[in-house]
Amino acid sequence: MAKRVGVALTKRVVDSADKRDERYFIWDSELSGFGLRVETSGAKTFVVRYRAEGGGRSAAQRFVTIGRLGTLTPEQARKQAKTVLGGVARGEDPADERRAKRREMKISGLIELYEEEGCVIQRGKRQGQPMKPLTKQLTLARLRNHVVPLLGHKRVSELNAGDIERFVRDVTAGKTNRDEKIGPRRRIIVRGGDGAARKVVRDLSAVFSFAIRSEIVQKNPCETAAVRKTDNQRKRFLLLDEVARLGTALDELEAEGVNPKAVNIARLWALTGCRREEIASLKWAEVNLSEGLLQLDDSKTGKSVRPLGAAAVALLESLPREAGNDFVFPGERGDSYFQGTKRIWAKAIKKADLPGVTPHTLRHTIGSTAISTGEALALTGAILGHSNPRSTAIYAHVQNDPSRRAANRVTKRIAAALAGNSQTSRRSLRKTGGPEGLADLHQLIQLLSSRLLIEGIDAAQVERIVAGVIAGRETGPKVV
């Protein structure tokens, strides 16, 4: 915990406090115990620090949150801090009193407090960092639409495992379902079911973990409740013939005049194995065509480098660039990225007769194609940008060249299927009748060179292999 001593907390000092890699405090030089806490996200909160039970080095150190910058000015926060510290001088323990009051708060109030102070990543390498805005929005929406109507009236100290089990059954049965119009072209649609119940009970468990850290409660009732918290493992992936049907459907939609941005986003989903938003929100600054890489600034697992196959590189090279807009697929209006894939994707899977297939299915398809092609798990992980803790050490040593060749070997089959050519190489081999049917050695060398290049083996290796074939031809027995 870094400290800066001897600084008056003026508006200028507070405004100029920049975020760092770790949370830090700036303590006021005029009012002892009054300070500013600066989070890694840049959020600034006024706090008071004091010693309980009359002070002394052996007394417990307490912190009291005064409020966020913006809600309070530095001078307003200073006045409130004086009031808190005045109570401490009279023997009061405001932090303990506040915890006692919080123990009596209702679940709805705990969710409001969680929104203000607790929406952070609780595990993994991003532990302690704020949730991404969309994640926070969806989490709070689930809590407000399912938890508050059913449990919001209960006190946090009263909730037990049985309440959680009944809550999960009610959400599964659809008791929180609603479809409400809230304005012009705006509706709130809430659906229950097994999946919704599993997601929201995980969210509620995170809320109680925050409450334990804040010493509001002593136990998490979600941990002892007999409810399922894990989702069904999705194993659906497309066979190459199904990829061919999808490719045909996308071609037909493009010919019918649908927005080509949606079609090309779908093609890149198939050719890269990237997550939906990683492609939809892709920026040209993240595309390195010369090295065949995507260098994502902010994926689900943070910064991530993904190798691209030749087909994906060719598609990206063919896309136009819009002046003044860094998005690969800029929106039709405003300065954001294209948002219209959902409707066109629904048309594509209907045309291709692939019910239930989602963009994430294409990510599974890349993984399954890689494994079935014989790619190593480490290379498959590099293509998909996985960050499994047990695999991270392996991925860290995967260099870009071999992972790019792996991406090329995998995605060339996807690309051929998208173009409707999943059987091309097989038909070509039947037509030639194998090496015995070739007219001469030159034709054999051409076929061998082309095949090795398709497989992702670089030019130097091709030359060495072809030279070996020629040497064997010259020194070995004659081919009749």
C-alpha cells in the first residue's frame, strides 16, 4: 500500500491522482486519518482511517468509506470525515456500528451495495480488477430481475440454504418471468428456466462472498444449498459438410443483398475461432496482417495474441477501411462497431438447416477440427486464445510461427468447406489415380510442392523435400 504524506487533499490534488497497477492511498496533511483511495480502475473514494477502542498501536485499524469523488467534493468529504473522527475521539467505533447496521439490511440493499463496492473479479489472474461494463450490466440485471422480486425483502442475516433452494426452484419454474414495455421500442423481457437459475445463483453467491469480505455476514448460504451452479457442457460442433451448408447460406444471403459486414463477421468467426465480440468489435489496430496475427487488447482473458490462417488473412485484406473509424466492421450510425449480426445469423442457420447453432459453435468447430487434424493441444490453445491455468505455461512458449502454421492447416479445411469445396482434394486425387497415373516426374513435383504448401510447411522445407525426391529419383531404380 503506497502512501503519500504531507499533501493537502485539494480538488487539484484529487483530480490529478492517476490510476496505477495497484490500489493506493493519498493521506491528507491537515486532517489526520482523512484520505483518498484510488483504485486500479481509476475510481476515487474518500475514506477515514482510525484506531478502535481509544487508539494505540495494539488497537485494530478501521476504515470507513465516506463517499465517491463526484458524489462528494473534497471539501464535503472533509466535513464528513471531521464528523466521523469526532465520534472516534468520543470513544465511538463508526465502522463497527456501520457493520451492525449492514447486518440488518435487506437483500435488495446488499445488491445496491454490491453494485457500488463489490463488482470486481473474484478469482483468476484478473482478481480484484473491476468487472467489464457489459459483465457488470448483465450481472446486476439478473440480480434485480430474479433475486430482488423473490428475496429482496429478506434480511441478509436471515437467508439460509433452504431459501436459496426454493429460490432456484422458483426461477426455474418461471416465477420471475415478465415482458414489460418501458418506452418507445424498449421492453424488459425476463425469462427463467434452468440456465437462468444457474447463472443467477452464481451471481448471488458472489454477492455473499463480498458480504463476507465486508464482515456483513459470516457465511454464504449458496455454498451449502443443494443446487446446481455449473452449466451444461456444450459439445456441439459442425462437421465439414455442415460448414459447407453454412458457407452456401452466407453466400446466398450476400447475393440477396444483406449487409456484407454481418456475412464477413460470420465468416471470420468460422475462420478464426474467436469469440463473438472479439470479431464484431475488432479494430484495425489489433490486426497485424504482415505477421498473420490478431493482437487483441481486451479479450475475455485480457490481452491475447491469436494466429491467423491464410484464408482469414485474405478475407481481412479484402475488407474496405472507413476513414476516421478504427473498427474493422464500423456501425451504420455513430462511432461504434456493427451491431446487426443477430438477425442475419438467424437467417443463415435457418437457410443452412442448422437449428440451435450459435457463433460460439464455430469456436468449438475450430477446436474439434484442430484435434481431429492431429494438432497438439498447445497449438490448439494458441489458436483459440485459451488461458487455462494449467496450460498457460505451455502456451507461453508457443512461438507465433508454428501456431500460425497450425492455424493455417486447421482453417484451410474450414475455408474449403465454407467455399463448398470440402471434397475437392479427394476428387482431385481420384482423378489423377495417385502417383502412378502422373505423366512425368515434373507433374509429381508440382503436386507434392502444392500439397506441402497447403499443409503449412514453409518454402525452405518444401525445397528440401522436393530436392530429396529428385535425388531419390536420380539414384534409385527407374520408374517404369
